[in-house]
Amino acid sequence: FFIFILSIFFSISYSFDQIAIEGGLVIADIVKYPDDFSVMKVFYKNSWTIVNQFTAILLKLNFSNLTISRILIFLTTYLYFFGIFFIIKSITKKLFLAFILK
């Protein structure tokens, strides 16, 4: 629960635009590239990543760029904190110590 609250705090206090939103904008056809050859257009349209697809879905559901950035920051901090927690727990074999050191 503490990790969840801490992740929400970081996602609200450190809100900035994520680069992953650019790929979602292209996939959702919000940003249109010219008809001539563009390396970035080919990159975004032909490479499949879960983050770009996730942002494209959220953009199609009319989420704002700031909201999507906060969601991405929340997910990354939440997963990083859990990763650190589990690494410390596996090394020390003590749940309370892992919770404190995280």
C-alpha cells in the first residue's frame, strides 16, 4: 500500500511529457506525417511496442497528454519500487528490512 501511495505522489509531483506519447500520437493518427518518406513515420507505424500501443489507446479514449504522462510515470515508479523491494527481500530474506530499505 505504501508503494502505491508513494508512486501516486511521484506521478503527480513530477509530471512531464513522456517520449512514449509521441509514438501513440502517430499510431492514433493525431499527428500526421507528410506523404513523402519519413524515417520516424516508418519507425512509429512499423515497430510494435506495448507502451506506444497503450498510449495510442488512451489517446483514442480522449485522455490528455498530461494524464497519460502521469499514468506512465505512476506505472514505472510502481514497478521499479516493487522490483527494488523484491530484490532486497530475496537478498536479505527479511520482509520488514526490505520494506524499510526500499
